[in-house]
Amino acid sequence: MQIIIPMAGKGKRMRPHTLTTAKPLIPVAGKPIVQRLVEDITKVCGQKVNEIAFIIGPDFGAEVEQNLIKVAESQGAKGSIYYQDVALGTAHAIMCAKDAIKGKTVVAFADTLFKADFVMDTEQEGVIWVQKIDDPSQFGVVKLDSNGAITDFVEKPQTFISDLAIIGIYYFKDGDYLKSELQYLLDNKITEKGEYQLTNALENMKSKGTKFMPGQVTEWLDCGNKNATVYTNQRVLEFDKGKTHLKENNIKNNNSIIIEPCYIGENVELTNSIIGPHASIGGNSKVKNSIVQNSIVQKESKINNANISNSMLGIGAEVTGKALDLSISDYTQLFV
């Protein structure tokens, strides 16, 4: 099994948090988004993953690349790095890793997490992962026939077509066939609004007889902006409820209360504070005389005399003051 992870986007909706950190590396409940995605896909695939190919921007840097290789190796797979120099659409992004597209292949875009109770049927020609949503007008959706097979892909329908939204994870039994269809788009300059789109390749494959089936997840979690990511952190902590995140992390607890579910990283110092529920505190952070709940605080941050909820604090951030709803970047210092 091959896994292809396009993640070269700039994450503009997540700014300022993506000014110094690639969006898929932002931690949710103590783990980078992309690591959780890879772990969950590996579990659902139910078979050995040979290679995980990450498609990144050329300016992500050596440290990011090393971290991604470690994510792949943690799943017993080879990690490969490919580059997308210019954003030219989903099909173009996938083809930046064309050497890794072979055999059974999963393509997963790294801005989403999910919860699923199925093991994927890898003997199907193709599986497109979907989730029922209340308002499908902002998403690509699929239409099914009476046998449950996918008959249509519709992008952002303004009238009701289906409530099964495509979540951005796809399985192909024949990666070489997928690659040839993507190459056809590039060779013939077949674009939508100037970009090469995976959905065009899917349509071509379907018209030639490829049978796509839906893989319906039980929960789809977006990490596209601050509020969505904080909510995703909350839900992931809830999924893990009953698993301790605290025992092995050398926490220095000075008269503080921890209300689970929480994640608290290595060497965190808590003094006269209340942490949780649904708080994730990165390693080497210090919280004093404060309340932190339903928030993501990245490593090496300092919080003093503050009441923080529904917030994200970047690496090395400092907050001293009063109750706030925050979205501040790495190394920011805020005094109120």
C-alpha cells in the first residue's frame, strides 16, 4: 500500500499559526495533524503500508522534512519527500509524487481528520471517503445508485443533489491507472479555473467503467481554521477519553487541578491553575494562576493570570492578563 499526502498549501485560513509552522504539523491533542491522519489511514487500510509520500512546498525546511520522515517510519513505512513549486490544483499536486503512485494507493489531503469504524475493502476498484453533512453546498458531493455505487461527482451544488460530502481521502486499487489519467489531464491541459483537478480524472475513470464505492466515516473533523481546529482538538480528546495523556510526561503540578480529557506535554509546569477540560498544553510550557480550557497551547508557551478558552497559542507565545478568545502566532507576546 502506498499513501500520498499532498500538503504544500500555505494554510492561509489558519494564519497566523501557519506563518512559521506548516498547517499539517500543527498539534492536535499532542500530535501533528498529519501524524494523526497517517495513523488513522493505516489502521483503516488494514494492510502494510510500504511508502508514505509527502508533497510539500520547497520552503518548508529540513526540520519539517525530517519530522515527516519520522511520521512515516513510525508506521513501518518508507518516507519520501516531493515538492510542489506552484499551486496548480489537486491533480498536479498528486503528480508531483508520481514515482510513488503505484499499486494500491491512498491519496489523503492533510487538512482533515476522521473517525471510522470500518476496514476498507481494498479489492474495490476505488473508494471515496464521504460523510453526511447538513449543508453540502460548500463541498464536493457524490451521488449513489440503488446498489450504493457512486454515479456522480458534483462540486458545491447550489440545489440539493446529495448530502454525502467528499472528505478528501481516496483509495485506488491500481495506482498506475490513476497516474495515467492524471498525466492525461496535464498533457492535454484540461483544467478547471486554471487548475488541474482530481475530480476530472475521477470522471474520466468512471466513464471508462471504473466502479467507485463510498467509504462512509462516522465523523469528519476539519482543521481549516482556528475555531475548527480547536473543536477538532476537543473531539480527539473525547475519542481518547479513558486513555491517559499525563502519566509519563514529568508534569510539575503545584496546587493545580487537571480536568480530563486533556493532553499535557513533557515538562509542563502548572501553578495554582485549572487546566481543562479539552485543553492541550505543549511541552515545556508554564501556566500560572490561570484557567485554560478548550484550547491548544503549543510548546514553550507561558500563561500568567489569564482565563483562556476557545483559543490557540503558537510556539513560545506569552499571555498575561484577562479572559480572551485568541488566535495568535508563534513567539507572540501579548500583555493586556
